[in-house]
Amino acid sequence: MPVLSCNARPFDHAIPSSAGHQMSSCHLSALFRQGSSMTSSASLHRPAQKEPGEVLACRINGVLHDRSSSIADDIRSQSVYRHDADALPLIRHDAAHILAQAISELFPGTLFATGPATESGFYYDVEPEEPITADDLPRIEARMHEIVARNEPITREIWDRETALSWCHEQGQDYKAEIINALPADAVLTFYRQGDFVDLCRGPHLSSTAQIGHAFRLLETAGAYWKGDQNRPMLQRIYGTAWRNEQELETWEKRREEAIRRDHRRLGREMDLFHFQEEAPGAVFWHPNGWTLFQTLLAYLRKRQRTEGYVEINTPDIMDLSLWKASGHWDKFGENMFTTETEGRTYALKPMNCPGGVQVFRQGLKSYRDLPLRMAEFGKVHRFEPSGALHGLMRVRAFTQDDAHIFCTPEQMESETQTICDLVLSIYRDFGFEDVRIKFSDRPEKRVGSDEIWDRSEAALRHGVEAAGLTYTHNPGEGAFYGPKLEFVLRDAIGRDWQCGTVQVDLNLPGRLDTHYVGADSQKHTPVMLHRALFGSLERFIGILLEHHAGHLPFWLAPVQVVVATITEEANDYAKDLIRNLDAHDIRVLSDLRNEKISYKIREHSLAKIPVMLVIGKKEKENRTVSIREYGNPARPTLKGEEVVKVLATASRDRLLRAFVG
């Protein structure tokens, strides 16, 4: 049985990521991201005592390997214990293999594609002879527990290409053969064996099936195109989750239940905000309440940007393909762009706002005295996303970006970065996000621009963050090909992380599109272009907001802020006076004077998540008061009508999360 020697290069045979959202079966670089995990790292990744027998793998010179790896005397190694951060992706990866083994035993003849660990679990894409249904999942999960209980050794084998392809042919595993054929001729091909099950994989893996433990669940089945290509076969994707112990699994299940309760698609229906339909896949049909919410976001951001010295522009939604070729977008994103032809010309719907913003800057001669020039655009963009990847507001094909492009001199980069950081964090606080992380991504291996320019750009971004008094984590090599970037990651109420805002230094586009300003030396200079987004996508940010607040949006933001409901018809005239007063103070108010029981009205408007309900009966009419029911306020205060209007107007103006409670 061959083992890994110190001089071997175990990751040279990495199975490449497929297009779209699908990962390879062993693409470990994605396994450590906690971006949309249902769990809080604070609650699930707490250190535990190191116990004998809990070593799951090892690090050799910082790289994960199987425990069977041989180690030379001069090589640094470190044990990986069950409680270590590295252990969870390993457990999940093994769970994917055990899932595949269970399917191979219960559904002979199944073809296997890829099965990676994910941010909160694992999946495997398979092609069974007969479809696997949700009713089959308990039986498959039970067989997985049996395989764990067998304590079967997991062993690593290196095969030559001829042997590997011959095995694929004999087993009918066409997807594995395609993976092998896509690898370089000198790639090291490794297979992992557990019992009678063998799978192509680069590893690393645990030593036996028992080490995974029993803290796993199968969740659902879904369709997934092979390699994310809708022109390739549709496979079945079996999803599961796995954790280090039952306590972690139980915590995750509770968080998952809460996430389902907060699902923005369900809330969108309950609050009558939006819907989707097949005639426009990946595009939103906004209802009156939803469009009011959308426009409230726009108005808010317009005001904040105007205060910060931004000017707003608008550029065409569709432009000649020649511009997208000149900008480089066609080469990089052509497969994700929508095109059309007319009068012998090819046009493309814009996937990004940047080239249009550059065209506006290029009109007229610009001087260094005009910089920095901060141009904002709420541009509608279109990108082709595979139908299987669409997910409510979170992933769509048509969305609005709150872009801004800041043209400045190299000397202004640092101060502009600091200003942007201050603005971003202030805005997030207004929406109830206090826990914000910043990630700094520096130069990738493939990039444009000299090292000197990259040094200066990276230093400016870092110094700008530090000058704002903020800390950040380092993502080495994860910058864009055209410049380094900052990412702002919001942690929501149930511990999930959402990357929203970005600041990117562009060392490429202004030069490609022949963009200049006249410097103090009277010579032409290429400006630095900072790409800045605060929400990212307005549609996605609304989805995040709905889930973070479980639909109970901040008072100032709610599409309907107040409902005035009467108990008796005698109170209608007073209610109408109050409604007119609220409307005069720009409070979004709904009138409910129906001849219905007040308990029915309260239930209905509570389901719609209206933050404040003002109840008026005979007593309130006589005293010119209102009875107040506010979400989050256990009290039921009664105040004079004029005082209520004043409080609500102040809460809306000052962007308070709640009107009557802090």
C-alpha cells in the first residue's frame, strides 16, 4: 500500500472546480469559508480538551495530510485534533464519501460525479439508475451509520493513468474518467478505498470510517447540472450536514429551524413584498410594499452619498459589444452576459456599471484639481446565472448595484479609503448591523500592473483601514486581477456571515479605456479608480435585511410604518384626522376602519410585520388618545394623538430601529 512521502506533491492532481457554483470533490480552498454558515463560529468552534485517539490528520509544513503520510526528520508536522478548525472540513469530506458508499450499496449502478465539503455540510452529485427521492434519505442515512459502525480503514492508493481509466471504464464511471482526462498528463492520481468502495480523490481523509462519528444528517435532494453547465446532464445532488459531535449538530439544527423561519422568500409572501415567476427567471416582480422598501433604500443612500460629496449618474443598460471587449469584460465574463443583435451590430446588457462610469469621466478635460471625483450610480445589471443557482433575492439574474467609482490621484487613495470605511460602517449601523468584519485581499498570482503599483495600492488600502481605527483579516492572493480589495462582511442575528460592501483598487480599466487627467505638471496621468459598493446588490441586501430582522424591519425603513385600526365606527372620524396628520409628517400609514373584530385586525397586521399599530376605540376618541402596540414593546402605552405623531416623526427622521422603545 503506497504512502505519501515527504517529497511527493499530493496536491498536484487537484480536481479542478467546475463552472458556476459547483465545487470539485476535493477543492479544499473553499472548505474553510464560513460565509453563509447557519452556525456561529463562537458557539461551534470552541476549543475542547485534546484526548488520546482524537488525532484525525496532520499538517506537514502547514499543509493537511492523511495520518498515514510518512514524515522525514527535517519536516515539521503537527497533529490535527477533532476540536481544531481544520477537522470539520475533513469530517464533512469523509461524510460525503460515506454517503457515496451508502448509495453504491443501496443503489448499484449509480454513477458518481463530485462530492465536496461545504460551508455547513457536504453533498454528492450522482446519477442513479432510478431517481433517489426524499423518502430514500432515511434509508441512506441509516446505511451511513452502519458504515461508520463498521470502522472500515480508509486507505490511500496511487494509480497510474492507464489503470485509473481502465477502472473507470469497467465500472462505467464516466464522470470520473472525464475528471482524469482533464488533468495534466503528469498528475498524480490518488484513490481512496473504504471497504468495497473506491473513489477518485486527492484527499486528505481520516484513517477510518468510525472517526467521522454519528453527528450527521441527510437533508434534501436537488438537481445540479454536471459542471454547472445547463447543456450537460442533470445530476441528483444529495445534501447533508456533519459536525464534530451531537451537541454541535443539535445547535446547528436549531439555527437551521430559525433560518427557515426567517427565510426571506416566505417573509416576502407574508409581507406582500415581491414574487418570482417562470416567465422571468431570476428577476423580481416588486409589489407596492416591496417597491416602497426598495425606494426607501435608494432615498436613504442618495442622501448619505450627497452629504459625502458624490454626484449621481446614470448610464445605458445596453451598449455595443466593442466597449465590453475594450474593457476586458467580454473576455472575462462573456459567458455570463446577455447579448442581442440589431441592424448588424451586437449589443450586450451591462453586467457591471464600471465601463459606463468611465465614459462619463472621459467627457471633457479633467484636471487634478477636479479630483477626487466621486460618481455614484444605481445601475441595473444583468448576469446569466444557472437556473439551479437562483435563490430568491439572494441570487438573481437582474439586480441593482449601488456602485460608485471614485477617480483620484495615487496620493488620495489612502484618505478616500478611510472616508469610505467610515461611511460603510455608519450605514450598516443604521440598519442594525453592529458586527462587521473587514477582509483585505492582496495581489493574486495572475494580475496586471507592476509590483511597484501593487505595493503602493495595497499600502494605501491598509493604511486607510488603519487610519479609520479598524482591524482586518488578511486574505493572501485573493485580490482581483486588476487590484487589491477590501470586503465588508456582516454577521446577522443568527450568526451567518454576508459579504456586502467592497472597495477595490482598479489598476487596469482606466488605462484600457484611455482615461486621463492633467496633473500639476501639465502632463497626462491615468487616474486611480476605486470601485465602491455599500449594499452590493439592493435586492440581495433586502433579502439579508428581512432575514436579519425576521421581517420586523427598523421603524424608519418599514414599507408600512403604522396602521391605524378602529374598534368601533364611532372612532372613524378621529382616526381619519390622525391619519391625515401622520401622512403630513411623511409617516407611511395604513388605515384599517373595517367592520372587523380588533383581534382579527391585530393578527393580520402582525403577520404583515407592521411595526406600530395605533388602536382607537370609544374611550380613545373621547380623550383624543391612542393605544399603542409596538413590536418589541411589551407595554401597551396610551398617549395623546399629537404626542404620538411627534414621536413617530422623530423616529422616522432619526432612523430609529424602534419608535417607542430604544
